[in-house]
Amino acid sequence: MSDALAQILSSESRFKVLKCLFGFAGAMPLRHIEKATGLKIRSVQLAVDALCEEGVLTRKKQDHFVLYKLSKSCLENLILSQIFQLISENEIQVRAAKYKMRAITGLKFINDSNNLIRKAAVSGFN
């Protein structure tokens, strides 16, 4: 693994910024990245500055915004895109498992409630 890739993956802020931009097709202003990642604006600023310095992101001024997007020429983008693809697939599987567990728990609650109602009806608590 290259030093640049090691630095990117060792920083939670850089990782979150990259993950955010991999999930978005175009360029984003700093405030949108902040909202999408849940990071503080200063953390986002430091992360994008470092990523721009390493050539992973490009910075472009448009009107009164500074927009950031992934650099297509960076070789590590191929590696990172595979990493983020795997992470996205895993997140989808985890969410599906959570919703399945909630559904099972809800169904179990309904079945338990119905059983209690039946027992009460049989016992004469009509």
C-alpha cells in the first residue's frame, strides 16, 4: 500500500470525506460535505486540504463556492473505489439484517400478544 493510501485510510476525517464523495457523482461544496459526513467544518477543511495536496481531490471555484471532487487521474481512486464499494455492500447487508431483526421482533411481539389474548379468552376473561 502506498504512503498516500495509508495516510488516507488512517484518518477518519479523510476516510469519511472520500466515502461521501465516492457516493456522489459530481463536485460538492465544503458545507455539503460537512452535512453529509457529520464532521465539524474544520475537520472537513483539514481533510479536503490534505486530500487536495495528495492529488486525490481537485478544488474548483464556482461563483462564491469552492467545490471538491475526486481526481480521476489518481491511481488510488481505483483501489479506494473497490474499498468503498465493499463497504457500501456491507452496510446494505447490515441494514437489511437490522430491518429483518426488527421485523422478526415485531412479528414475535404480535404472536405473543395473540397467544396471550387466546389464553385470556380460554380462561374466561372475555
